[in-house]
Amino acid sequence: MTRSLAELRAVIEDRSAKLGVIGLGYVGLPAACLLADARFDVAGVDLKADRVELINKGISPIEGEEPGLAELIHGAVSAGRLHASTAYEDLAGADVVLICVETPVDADHRPRFAALKAVCAQLGRVLQDGVLVIVESTIAPGTIDAVVRPALEASSGKKAGTGFHIGHCPERVMPGKLLSNMRTVSRVCGGSSPEVAQTMVALYSSYVGGELDAADCLTAELVKTAENAYRDVSIAFANQLALICEQVGGDVWRVRELVNKVPGRSVLLPGGGVGGHCIPKDSWLLAASLGEAADNSLLGVARDVNDGMPDHVAALVNELAPPTDGARVAVLGFSYLENSDDTRNSPSEVLASRLRAMGYEVVIHDPFVETYRGEVDDALTGSDCAVLMVAHSAYRQLDLAAAARVMRHPRLVDARGFFRRPELQAAGFDYRVIGVAPSAGSSAAR
Ligand SMILES: NC(=O)c1ccc[n+]([C@@H]2O[C@H](COP(=O)([O-])OP(=O)(O)OC[C@H]3O[C@@H](n4cnc5c(N)ncnc54)[C@H](O)[C@@H]3O)[C@@H](O)[C@H]2O)c1
């Protein structure tokens, strides 16, 4: 007989529930570790054998600064509470399974959920009666009902609601703060019934200190995609304002400082583009139900503004240092976020390919990304222009005067408003700051 949700809740509360986590990336791995740390036995499954091998050695495969994660993985593995594998059979005894795989959109901006569908096809084969399956991945509104439920029913031969239960508890982490976000930020526990939602609350209260809001799956889908689309649109506003400031002779950094003195206004920082796995696609997930009309919606237009920023940075480089024969540009920062190794949808990658297409030789440096590590001076030496794309704290140590000396021409495009302009001037740089017209008054210079 299928176990009741009350019984499932009891084994969650006494920590005897067996847990499974599918997808051991930025979301699934820390979640698996925190559950193991909360004294659950956790089986993790990922397609990538090298990742699985590292985890089983107690080593974190995530290379950016993630305070506490390396220690937590080591502790969970050595205590025998976390075991990773590539085999779905290891999930056969699980009482709760979290799905944490990637959910990108395709080139036409539409989600097709290949990874999620593949997971459902494989998980259904090993699903025991009464399991609670929780999707943590970010999904378009309606995906639990239109994709996950039918796919699991087809592969398991069981009915949702009786043979198994479904929930959606989207993650709210940022790389660099994975553990602290998971422990402290509130979560929406969307269940296919109020009882499922309450069972999810029992599970997540084992490591989440923030509020746990019970809801239905559709609400959870809408909330997650809305919170990221809101951020994308807000960044697009800052970027649009930066472009206008350049056009009219203004300085966006001074303008936002003064705008933000009005209660309720909080203009974000402009920059050279929006990257990462989540923000560039979650607006499209929220807008998915609009079909082709998504492109001309507010969300689609904001996406266009943000996607256009690497091109704008390339245009600033072109103004400062036209692509004469052998002109070389050093791009500082390749991950999408400061002090992170996450290079997914990197705006610097787009910038580098635009610059190469314009005829520049491009050298990339990033202290967190293996391919581009090394001395920043080596990247700058002989360059005709540098571009600061990512505000890695390591670049604070850059000796601007020494950098100017090793460059063929001391020119710099600051796409993050990172450097103090008087210091750039003192070091002898010819520079452009995003959102600042060359003619903008020097009284505004930070
Ligand atoms: N990265 C973030 O900061 C973040 C924040 C909030 C939400 N999310 C959401 O969480 C989800 C996961 O994101 P992520 O950053 O952890 O992705 P990721 O790419 O780091 O990890 C996904 C993992 O799933 C594995 N995988 C893919 N298909 C699989 C399959 N069929 N079976 C087993 N494993 C499989 C991949 O090998 C990979 O290791 C996405 O929906 C994302 O939008 C991510």
C-alpha cells in the first residue's frame, strides 16, 4: 500500500528518510551537502563521471570562492552521508528526490527542457511508491503540469497524487554565496496539494533558516521566474540610462546616486552585459506562454538591451583604439560575476568574439577561470586597450601606473565603473567609463 504523506513527513522529521538529488551543479551539490549535514542519507546522481568522482573523494568541483562548501562536502562524504553516482538505480530506495538540472532556453528563446525530460524518463523507472519528487530547477509557469507530471506518469506507470507526489521549490542562490543563501533566504514550497506543500516545509526546515512559504506549484513557478525577470528588467533600465547618459553628455554614476536619494528608487549598476545560467533565460521562461509575442514584450525588450551591452563596450573600445593592424585588447574578467568561476553566458565571451570580428587580437585574463588564469600584467603587456568587464576584487590590487607602463597604449574601457577616475588620469590612461560621455563634467568624476 502506498505510504501516506503523514508517514513520509514522519520519516523526514526523524531524519530516517532517504533522499536523492539529481544534478550536482551549483544548486544540487550544496543542497545535497546541506541535507547530508542535517543527518539525512543522500544519494546524488549526475551525468558527469568526473564530477561524481571528485565529489566521492570529498573534493568540491566548484572553483570560485564558495565559503564553507569544500569543508561541507568533505564532511558529508567522510561521514558516509553523501554518495554520488551516475546510476539512477541508486535512487531506487529514495523517499524524496530533488531535481536540480539545468533549464536553458534555445536560440529562439523558447524552453524545451531536454535535461528535465531526460531526468523524468530515467527517474520514473526507479520511483518507489509514495515518493515526493521536488523540482528545484527554475521552470516556466505551467511546466510541472504540462511536462513533469505527464513525463513521470508515463515513465513510472504510476499516477501523480497516489503513486507519487510532486512539488516545486525553486532555488534562490547566487554563486559565491551558495551556502549562506541556501541557509538564510526564504523559499516557496509549491506542492501539488496543501499536504505536499507542508511535507516540503518539513524537509526544507532541516537546513533553511529563512521563511518557508507553502504554495501551489504554479505560484512557485511564477514567483521564481518573476523575481529573476524583475532583476533583468531592472538591470536593463540601468543600462538604458547609461546609454542615454553617454548620448546626452551625462554621467550615469552620478545620476543614479542622486536618483537613489528619492525614497523607493533603487537604480542598479549598469555594466557590460548580463550573464550566468539564470538571469538571461528566466525572463524568457516567464514569457514562454506569450509565444512569439514574448520578443516584443517588456521582458523581451529588456533582454535586448542587456544583450546589446557587449556590443556597446566593443564600440567604446573602437572609439578609443581603432583596430589598426595588430591592435591588441586585454579583457579583464571572463566569469559573469565577480569572484566567481561561473562562465555561463559570459558577456566577456560575446565581447571577445565581437572584438575579434572587428580585427583586434584579444587576450583574456580571469583569476578564477582556469583557461585564463596567470599574471594580469602578461595580459596587459603590449596591449593597445584594456577592458574591465568583471569587478573581481583581485583587480583592486592592480597598480594602474605599472599597468600603463607595460601597455603599448595606456587606454582603458571601464565597463563596471570600477576604477576611480582621478587614479586612471594620474596613471596616464586615456579611458572611457560605461555610461559616461567623454564630455561629462569632471566635478562628477568619482
Ligand atoms: N546557478 C545558480 O546560481 C542558480 C540559482 C537559482 C536557480 N538555479 C536553477 O537551478 C537549476 C540548476 O542550475 P545549476 O546552476 O545548478 O546548473 P548546473 O549546470 O551547475 O548543474 C546541473 C547539473 O545537472 C546535471 N545533469 C544534466 N542532465 C542530467 C541528467 N539527465 N541526469 C543527471 N544529471 C544531469 C549536469 O551534468 C550538471 O552537473 C537551473 O534550473 C537554474 O536555473 C540556478
